[in-house]
Amino acid sequence: MTTAEVAERKMMQVIENIQQAISSLDHKKRYILALSSAGIGGLLFYLAWRKKSKRIPVGDGWWRVGEKSLTEDRTIRPFVVESSKEMIEDLYQRIDQTRYTDCLQDCRFQYGFNSNYLRKVASYWRHEFNWDRQVKILNKYPHFKTNIEGIDVHFIHVKPVQHVGQKVIRLMMVHGWPGSFYEFYRILPMLTETNGDVVFEVICPSIPGYGFSEAPHVQGFNSMDAARVFHKLMERLEFSEYYVHGGDWGALITSNMAQMKPECVKGLHLSMIFARAGGTMTILSLIIGRYLPFLVGFTREDVRRIYPYMEKNVYEILRESGYMHIQATKPDTAGCALNDSPVGLAAYILEKFSTWTDFKNRDLEDGGLEKKFSLDDLLTNVMIYWTTGSIVPSMRFYKENIRKNHHKRVDNVTKIYVPTGLAAFPNELMHCPWVWASSRFTDIRSYTYMPRGGHFAAFEEPELLSQDILQFVKKVEGKKAK
């Protein structure tokens, strides 16, 4: 008898013994055994599926009250930003009626937006800021709206000035909070009017509930829903392959786009990195990394940006995340006040443009706001929120995304497999080293330690960001061309 025959006979004997053991059980025990086997089998199947899954479900949505329409209006309509005398008069009246609270002595921006500087901003807004002029600047690029899943989605579509021999790359850029599509106005010429061998065709949508995009009318609209809506937008524009870039919420939305339809996303570029290695490995890397960084994959620059860990990653975040707890729990309550007071709205939004550009700005009387931005640009962004009444729905986006067990959401347990470029700005809210990022992004083609800049990368450092996007795209295109 061969070895194989012996093994087969032993296996048959084991199976026969198991069958006899099961048959000797009473009916109740057999039932329990069957349920247990099914449960274990289902668990093993789920774990195997989760491990192998390379995408998240696309799903579908309907964001109006009532049943979904049987017909879909796929029309893409031109849109123009407008102003009115009545709106300006109402704005001025509200600014004039603002009640200020005197700031504490020498508090600078440590207690939030300094009321002395706020008076200056309000005075400039009331007497020097020209909304009609800014509206013309907004309308410099073509605006459109189209209805997707029951709500009107706003976007700008900037086609390049193409020269002979240039390759046109389609790129979607997605903003975050408290920003808007206007964040990208400074970077757009650097992407669409280049003389190199690559030029970009750029689409900048407004997240539903932000700016000129209609807000969802029912609960539940989160980043994965936004990702699906933006894929539908690109499909409606007849684009089958494209690159995506995002920061803040835009980084999460574009990451979801890469997870949802990797066959459409040629490359993912981020200026904010949503990735942290979890559990024991993170703790060990933090303990060892400060003294022996090479053992855990840290560079010297990682060490400089991460440590002292508690100060930079715990205390700073606690100091700056109060707004998040409000918006993730009761956004409508605080939003009611912000939607009624333009100066209150400006203080709430512009404080983020101060501190998130550089934490050290808390120690300045003017919050360092005019070091990187002009008041015209800052107030234009505020006006997009004010004129559309979108501050409340924009805040609701936090509640929809930061729900119970959000860390177990399917997108949080699914890796990203598309080519990825990461721009690590030194003043971003938290630093994520390459070694941590690689636990989520499996194909990092580019990881750049940016020399300066903070949270609002395209608004602060458009030249640096445009250069990094370009070098990343060239790496991906070059590899594909081989």
C-alpha cells in the first residue's frame, strides 16, 4: 500500500469517527453544533473577505424628502455667482449691530479670535471689502450645477490652455471645512496654464451642504456618499479615468473615491494624511522612535515633527478640537448663532485659518492671519458661507462622519491600493510618517516633506503644492508608459 493510500484511509477513518460522534448526539446538541459551525464558518469567510477586499461598496443614495424620482435629470447647467443690493444692505446692518466683548489683557489669540482684531476685520468688511468685485473674481472660471441623487451639486470646471505636445491630465480637487472651492483659485493657473509636457484639466466641486452645492435634506450623508456623488459627477462629464487631490474632508472623500472605484482613480494625492498604524506597533514605535528612529522606520524629520509626542499630538489636539465635539454632536445649536451673525461667523471660520496655518499664531495679536492670506481672500471664503447659509449643513458633515464606532466603518478597515502621493506639510494638525501611512496606502509613489505650510495647503502654498502634484503625476504616468 502506498503512502498516499495510507493517508487517504486514515482520513476516511477520521471522517467516519466524526460522523459517528455527531450521530450519537441528541437533537438539541446537534442543533447547537450546526449553529456554531455556521457561525465559525461565517466569521472565517468574513475575515478572509475583509483581508482580500480592495474596494468599498459603491451603494446609492437619495437626499431629498420622499421617494426617489423614477427619472434622472442629467443636465449640466451653467451657473453664475450673483450679488444683490438687498443682501449687501442686510449684511451691513448686521455688521453695524454687532455686540463685541472686550478681550482679556495680553490674551492675543489664546482664548480664540481676539475681539480687538475682530473689530478691524469687521470694519474692513463693512467699509473696504467689495463683494461685487470678488464676485467677478469668482466668476473668472466657469461654474456649473447638476442634480445628483436628488440634490444640486456645484462645481467649477477649468479647461487648460493646451500647447502642442502637452498631455492633458484630468484632476478633481476637493476642499474641506471651513474652506470652499475658492481655496483652489491661487493654484489653478499653476496647473492649467503650464508650459511643461503635462497640463491639467481641473474640476473643483463643492461638497453637498457647502457653498453653492445643495444640502442633503435627510440624515446620513457622509464622506462615502460624497465620494459616490463625485464619481457620478465625473462620469456625467464623460471622464472614465482621473486623478484626485484633497485636504481635510477632501482627503477623506478622495481616499473613499480611490477605495470605491480604483479603476477610475489613476492616482490619489493628499495634503492631509488619514492613516495611523494601530495598537501595540504604534506604541512601540513611539517609545523607540525618539531614540532609535531607524529601528521603527522614522526619519530624523519624523522625529522633529512628532516629538515631544504628548505636547504635539495630545495637548495641541485637545486645544484645537473643541469645535469638532460641538459639530459632531449638536451642530444645529451652535450653527443657529453663526448663521445669524456675519461677524460671529467670520470669527469662527477665520480663527481656524489662523491656528491651523501655524499653532504659534495663537501668540500674535492679529493671529498671523495676514502673513499668508489677504483679508479679501479670507472674507470671500466667509461670504461663500454667509450668502448661501451653508454653515449649518457644513457642520452637520462632522456628525454624519463621526458617529458611534466610526473607526469600524468599512472605509476605515479597507486599504487603498491606487498609486498615492503624500505631501506632508510641517504645520499640518498632526504628522503621519511614511511608515504609518504605508499601513493604509499600499502603493505610495511619492512622500514629500514639504518645507513650509500648514492645513490649507492650496491656499497657503499653491506653488509648492502644484509642484508636488506635478511630480507625483509624472511618476505615475511615467511608470504606466513603460
